[in-house]
Amino acid sequence: MVLILMILLKGKNGKGRKHVEKSFNTNFLPSKDYKIEDSAWKEEREIVNITINYKDNNCIVELLPDVNNYDLKEKVEMYLSHSWVELT
């Protein structure tokens, strides 16, 4: 199954939004009470929603939005440098 981590990035003062995702092949399915660690963050992130699609063989894990006061373009570039992909 493909596990897809997805996170919403919100820009400085609420200006702009981007989604990024990171995918893994795994036999493990997370639970909503789990926390996710990644090299893009200093601290683990909480899961807010899990959608399992057995037909497409994937599991989408939505994480808490990243809403810190930052430049959105720079934040997207930081995620890309940690193997995340920007959704268009």
C-alpha cells in the first residue's frame, strides 16, 4: 500500500496556501492517535485525518497544517529539500 503524507502550508499573515505530500510504500497503516516524524520538522506532527482507499491501494494521512509566520515560497522550498512534492 502507498502511504501518502499530506500537509497544508499557510503563508505569512494568512496569504497563500500550498499542499505538499510525501509517499512511501508500506504494509503499515497508521492510527489517528499516532504522531509522524520527518526530517522537515524539529518536532513530530499530529494526524488529523486518515483516508484509506483499498481500490487504489493507498492511504492518505493528513497532518496538522503548518501555519507559522513564514514566507510561503521559502517554506515550500524547504519541504522540497526533504523529498516532499508540491501539489499543483
